[in-house]
Amino acid sequence: MAAHALLVDLGRCIGCQACVVACKAGNELQEGEANIRIREVVRGKFPNLSGSFVHHRCFHCADAGCVSVCPTGALSKLDGLTAVDAAKCSGCGYCVDACPYGVPKMVDGRVSKCTACLDVVATGGVPYCVQTCPSEAIKFGSREAMLGLAAQRVAEIRGQFPNAQIYGETQLGGLGTLMVLPDDPETLGLPAAPQVPALVNAWQKGIQPLTQGFTALGLITTGLAFLFARRNHRLETAARREAEAVAEKEARDGDVH
């Protein structure tokens, strides 16, 4: 089956947050949980300023670090998108550290992120964000078709935005969330050449191959090692977050005084 893709046109986005609300309601997300976040970026120098609304959401990388490090198969690739099976998630949090975009979050001990509403797509529909966007800034279809639309759109706005370009055509093997950018990626807070963290390469080249062909005893040993590693990872993450919280509190207290 042809790969699917989302197309987000930042030149059309009006920052209305309709996609954010539709995603939360359609996917029944918890309070405070969001698969789409929108921020405004102002670029240029006064008085020649321009503003854009930038979307932060899963980029559905072809070379997805989160999928590579997931030990349980909770994250997988399906028709060009990155699917989630929360029932398989062990809560290890490796996917959180593996994503170069900082997308996956742990909610109640399980991974949470955009899946492009694969359950809706499976029945012939389109993602909730696409259904509700009033400016048609978000589209969904085959990746080939979305790349074609992106190229047309870039050609249309080049006169106004000389640096307009397609983001996601080649990054990380090709992204399942393509974007039409009115300016360079870095200017909009996106990495021009995102890199999968070193821990993913270590997992793929070292730990993962060693598990193949193990005896039952070897598998048990590997399983125990994984449990200890997961526990240590959780403790390290908790300690880091506690330290960050303390630092933020001290900074706030300093501002008050």
C-alpha cells in the first residue's frame, strides 16, 4: 500500500488552534495532553517583521528512532506513519530520548503521541486535524500526492518568501509529516538536518544483534538486564526532572527577590 503523509502548510496556518481542539476531542486525550502544539515565531528585524505559526507534532520519520529502540513493539511503522499500541508499552521511556524532535511523551506510564488517527484512516476517513482546519493548511493523502501539492505551494509563495521550501522530503529517510515552510527551518525552530541520538545507533549495532540466536538462558539474562536498565533509566529520568524543577523554582524565587 502507498505511504500516507500529512502536509502542513505554514503559509496558510492562521493559528486558530482548531486542529489542537479537534485532536484532543477526537482522540479523547486527557486534560493537559496534546498531540499538536502551535507556537508563533516572529522573524526579521523591526520594522520588517514576519510571523508564522509553527506546528510541533509527530513527524512520522521513515528512519524512526523511537521505533528502533522500542523493546516491546509498541511503536511501529504502518503505511508510512508511526503507529502506537499502548497496550504493548512497558513504560521504559526509551522512545522519549530517541526522538530528535522531542515528540513522544509518557502519560500514565504509557507512550503518547500523534498517530495521524490511523483508526479513522483505516475506515476511509482523514485525521481529525485535517477535517477541521478552516484554512486548509493541513491535508492528508498519499505521500507522493502531498509532495506534489507541497511543490506547487512553494512555487506559489516563492515571490513573497524567497526562502520557501519543503521540509521533510529527505530528512530522516523522508518524513510522514511534510511541511511547507516560508523560511529556513532553523529560523522557524526546526533542525535542518535532524540526527537520531547516539543511543539508537548503540542499540541497533550492539545490544539488539546480541539478542538474536540466544539460548533460553541467554534470553532470560537479557530480559533481566533490560529490567534493570529500565529501572535505572526511570531513576535517572526522575532525578533529572527533579533537578530541573528545583532549578526552575530557584530561578523564579530569584526573580521575585
